[in-house]
Amino acid sequence: MQKDTVKTFERGSALSIFNSDRMEDIIALILAFALAIAIYLSY
């Protein structure tokens, strides 16, 4: 019989420059919002 092993899932990637996923998400939202505003204002 095989023992039940719990596989852990690591969120994010080793290439991230941020210490936390939450900070990375917040920065991504801010950049996306700024880009959307810039595109909106350019038309």
C-alpha cells in the first residue's frame, strides 16, 4: 500500500521580485489601472 502524501502547491514563481504574493498583486492592479487610464486619456 502507498502512503497518502500531501502535495503542496507553491503560489508564485522564483522569478518574483516581491517578498509576498499580496504585494505583487497590488502592484499589478495599480499598474493595470494606470495603463487603463493612460489609454483612456490618449483617445
